[in-house]
Amino acid sequence: MQCEICGVDIKGAPIRATVEGTVLDLCSKCARYGKVSDKWTPVSRKIMPNEKMIVTRKPRRDAFDKLEDEIMSDYAGIIRRARESHGLTIEELASKIMEKSTLLRKIEREELMPEDTIRKKLETALNIKLMERVSSQDQRGGGFIRGTTLGDVAIIKKKAK
Ligand SMILES: [Zn+2]
């Protein structure tokens, strides 16, 4: 059984919760996105909200939600393009900032958010900015919808079948 929001394997029984009118089986972390329902309520296909309207958020972004300065969602692409424009390989960049190349590789694959110290070293070494100031009013007012990325939609589409 996999969580229908983040896709992790759920150990034990999944938590059935209603998210934006759709019943999903969730892990305990994602259950807080929805209203937990005690029993299964079948949702008629025709009143299912549009797939794009099913809103989720990657759990790994949670740690950044409370910050006003937010790492850019395209940080991996920004780092990779800047590195390539400097003519550096991942290994060369890694030695330049005294970090492991495996770590940089993970960051460029978006498997890992660079922590502050590494981010700053990358910003300095590549002459880039990875943080953007986010107004909580503008970005958060619309709820989850604006936080939904194409990746999230793809996950939902896959799970919706
Ligand atoms: Zn989950």
C-alpha cells in the first residue's frame, strides 16, 4: 500500500482521509492534509474534481513553508546550468566548494535540498541566487493550488487510474 500523496510505502493500515473532496489512502504524515473519515465513502466518478484541482504538496517542502526566504523551486536546474556555464563538472565544483560530488549530484537531481551552508557556497562559487523572498500573502493566499507543481499533478494522474 502506497501513500497516494507522497508515494511512500505505508506500514500498517493507511489512513483514509478526504482531501479536496477526494478520498485517498495516506501515510500518517500526509493524513494531516485531509479530513480523516471513518468509513469509506465512494465518490462518484462524475463529481470527481478535475485532476488538476486535486492539490497536494511535496512533504519535503514543509520545512521551508514557514520561511519568508524560500529556495527557488528550480534550484537544481539553476545550479546545473550555472555549473555548466562555468565549464565545471560536478566533481570540479565539489572540490571547489569542498563538498562531496555525490552530495551535489543528489542536489542536482532534486533528491536533496541544499542546506544553508552548502547553498551559500554554491551561490558564491557559481555567482547565483538560490533564494527568493516570498510574500506569505501572495504565495500562500490561494492555499495549496499555487504550490502544486507539474510533478505533483503527474503523481496524482498516475494514482488516479
Ligand atoms: Zn504520504
